[in-house]
Amino acid sequence: MHNIDIQLVEMTLDVMKYAINRITNTSPELGQPKKEEELRKLVGETITPEGIGGEYAFRLFRDVLVKATVPIDHPRHLAFVPASPTRAAVMFDLVTSAASIHGAYWMEGAGGIFCENEAMSWLVSLTGLPKGAFGVFTSGGTAANLSAMVTAREYWRRNPDNQNKKALVITSAGAHSSIKAMAKVIDADVLLVETEDLMTAKDLKTKIDQLNVHQRERLFAVVATGGTTNAGIIDDLDGIANVCKQENLWFHVDAAYGGGALVADSVRHLFNGIEKADSITIDPHKWLFSPYDCGAVIYKNPELAKEAHSQEGSYLEIFKDEGASGFNPSDYQIQLTRRIRGLPLWFSLAMHGTDKYKWAVEMGIKLANLAGELIQDREQLELVREPSLSCVLFRRKGWSPEDYRNWTYKNHKDGFALVTPTKWIKDEVAETVARFCFINPDTTIEDIAAILETME
């Protein structure tokens, strides 16, 4: 055992050295993809009866496996919705794991949950929701959307007439894929307002008026989007909120990607109406510079969420005792077991201050606008639509879908950049186009220009 302890200390030093180098490295490698059989040939069997030893296993990860991955915070990772956790947040993620705190109940995790709640209070303040609104950190937008919709459905089912009805949700065609996935889990149907652009109050009212009597009886919620992942489009939140109030429908805003922009003065007005939502999803691991996994769901009335999610069990009864009183995160979302995933965000906010966060988000918006200008200056390129939030859709004139795919794979294989195509639907015609999504404030205009040059 003594020898094992010494080995563990030595290996820990190696791991910490790697972690420090990774955190302080301002020019990380993009990484190059490898097929499974190639990786298997390079590393061999790693799970064996005798074990291969920690030092050797770590060396395989450091020298081979991690180099076949793409760091989410690479300045030229502009695909999907990347991320750019602050170095403070990454460092405190190590502390979070080492602290070994179970974050479900106050009785076990009071100090850590207190920190999470400090960060959550700031998030809630960005939304403008009324006093009493609060939320909890989840594993991401999918879990947050699901938690919100379970709450909404259970509230709807308070009416005995709705007990045996299959629920129905309306959202837009531009909504995130997790909305459809969430609906499958809760056995609800989804009706789409067919627009890739912003969903307006008029669009929503028209869709509702088209429902037959049976469908209208099953309709319980509307999901609007506060920044679509494809194009950064923000729905008519204020108008939709008013329609939901008139129709007595739960109003949920999925701002998983775009919610970070609530901190940015330049675009905050685009979210007017979000303060009327019954629930909101925001992912700090997207545009609020937290490590994976860190989503958040916020409720106007948290007690409704508690009624829907609080779990029963003989071994859990102690958590309801007066001596164990406090905020129990497991009561407000679908997970019981959970890590204190909001801690890295809390530490980073405490260290840097909210003004730095505002600057970093504004930089993503600025980079998108600069990219738009560079695209317009190139004869062979053109914008599909004006940049929205930190998303830019553009086309290379004359390119086919295969050209875009080949371009993506070449840049990725070369370890240069990860930029992927998407589809944009206009007048019922789907077109393959290129897409940038800017999160990392360390991305430079030179990075953007270099990527655009690969399309010539």
C-alpha cells in the first residue's frame, strides 16, 4: 500500500503538470481525428485483469488519445455551439471533483449548494423574472428543457379533465432538437410553426386557431427560442408571452445557447418578454464560459417544479426533516444524484466579476459582425442572412453540399479548424451553407480570415 501511495503521488504530479500546461496554453492543438481501429492499434487493450498502471494509462491519454480530440475552446473551433470555459472555471472544476460533494440535498452539500445559488441568483437577475423566481443547475439544455416541461405538464394535469389526455406542445421549426426529444420522453406531441426565422405572436396565434377542438384541449405549453442554435435567431418573446397569457398556456423559453447574451447591453432588448416566461433554460457551459456539464433551468414559480420533481423514498425522509432544512436541488429537476456543477461558474464569477463576462459575450457578438464584413468583402462568398448574436450563415458561391463536406473534413484532418456546414430553409427549399458560431473571445480576425481563405 505504501508503494501504491508513492506511485499515486508521482502520477498526480504528472496529471497536475498536464492540467496546468493545458490551462495556461494559449495555442492549443486542434487535434486530428482517427478511426477506432487506428486508435486501437496505437494504444492496445487498456482494460485488463491486471491493470496497465496509472502512469502508462495517463501517458496513452496524453500522448495519443487526447490528440485525437478537438478542444472545445480552440479559437478555430467554430462549429456547433463550442465553449470556452475560463481558466478559473476549469481549475475549479478540478476542485469540485476533489471536494467530492453530493449536490442533491442541502444536508450533504450546504456549502457547495450555497455557492451554486449565488451564481443562480445572478442568472435569474439577468432574466428580469419577478421576485421569487429561482432555478437549479442541470447537466445541460436537454435536461433543463425536460425538467421544465415535466413541471408544465404536471401543472396542466392538476385539472382532472387533463389526466388521461396526451399533451401537446407548440414550438418553431427552428427550435432545438431537444424539444422533440423531450416531448418523446414525456409522451407529448409537438406541432411546429414552420419557420426558420423568428416565430412571431401572429404565427403562434394562427397555429393555435388552426387546431381542432381535440388538439386545443391537449395543448398545454409553447416553447419559444431565445437564440436558435442554427442561426442565433430570437423569437418574438414579448408577443408570444402575451398570446400564452391569453390562451392560458405555459410559456417556456429555450435560451440554452442565446441566454448568455442577456448580459450584453448591445442585444439585451432583443430578449424583451423573457421576463414573462414560466420557465427558462440557459446553458452556462455554452456562452457563460463554464466547463461541461452545466445547464440551468429557471422557474417563475419554483414551488410548481418542487411539486413535480420532489422524490419519495424511505431513505430520503431525513432530508425533509426540520434539522436538514435548506434548498435541495434534486427537488427542482429530473436528477436525484448530481455533482455541484455550478461551482466552477460561481468561482469564475467571483474571481473575475460580472463586467468581464459582459465583455466576453460582447466580443462573441463583435466577432460575428466582423466575420460578416470579411465575408461581404470576398467576391466568392455571401451572407445568407445578417449575423445574429454570435452566429453567421454564409455560402461559397457555386459549392455543392459535397464541397462543404470535403472542406470541413480537410480542415479538420489538417488540424487547422473545425467549421461545419448546416442547412438553411427558405421558401421550403433547403440549402447547404457554411456556419460560424463564436464563443471564444480569444478567436481573432486573423483566425477568421485564414478560415475564409481555405474556401478560395
